[in-house]
Amino acid sequence: MIILISIISFFLDGILSHYILPNSLFLPLFTVVALVLIYPYFNNNNYRYFKYIALLGLLYDISYLDTLFLNFFIFIIIGFIVGLFNYLLSNNLYVNVLITATVIVLYRIINYLFVVLFKNLPFSLFDLFKNIYSSLLLNIIYCVIVYVLTEMYSNKKKILRSK
């Protein structure tokens, strides 16, 4: 289940980014959403989870960006946030949507600050908010759809998930 969600999200990111304009209202971050959705399937084995998301971040850097280790570190930070939320709150659809929204905002802020600091781009609060709200709608819809599908499949096949 973990690998299936990750592969689908990873390839959907690549496919949709070719068809959706960068200034569109729907910017995909499906791999980041997958970090939230796969956490319960690791059954509180945080060491395995962090190894997996670090590798996923490295592959994301190599495949889609010209940076090395940027998403590697961002995915690890996101993993800590996901783990903290899952430790404090129960695993259900509403909590996953909340975690997804938080993670997307955090991802966009870190990426924007990186671009501003290292690419000599002027800081614009409007551009930051536009990047954030452009990413939220599509990715939350994706989170809800994949959560419902994986929940039904997990219950049908009796796949264990942490609560």
C-alpha cells in the first residue's frame, strides 16, 4: 500500500505538472500529500518511515528539481510534523485534511524562502500566499479521495494501520 500510494503520487506530480501552468489555481503536490497518507501504514515504525521519505525526497529532487538534498531535508521536516500530528491526534479523514493543509503551507513557505534567499528573488507576500492557496484545493481533494479509497481497501483486505 505504501509503495502504491507513493508511486501513483510521484508520477501524477510529474504528469500533471506538464499539463498545468505554473500560474494555475491547481498546483499538484501529490508526493507531499502521500507523506501524510502513508504514515499510518508504517505502524509507528518511525525509523522506517524516515528512511523511506528521505529516499522519496531524494528521488523527487533528482526527478523534478535541479536541487540536490532540498526536498530530502524538507520531507524529513514534514515527516516530523506528520508524526507529531499523528501522535497527538487520532487518524481520521478530518485530521488528515488538517495535516495535509499544514504540510502544504509549510512546504510552500520553505521552498519560497529558499528561492528568495538563494536565487536573489525579491520577497513578495502576495506571491507566497498565491503559491499556498494555489496548492491547497487540488491537493486536499486528492487527499480525501486517496484516504477514502485506501481506508476501504485496508478494511477489505485487513491491512493494519496505526490509529
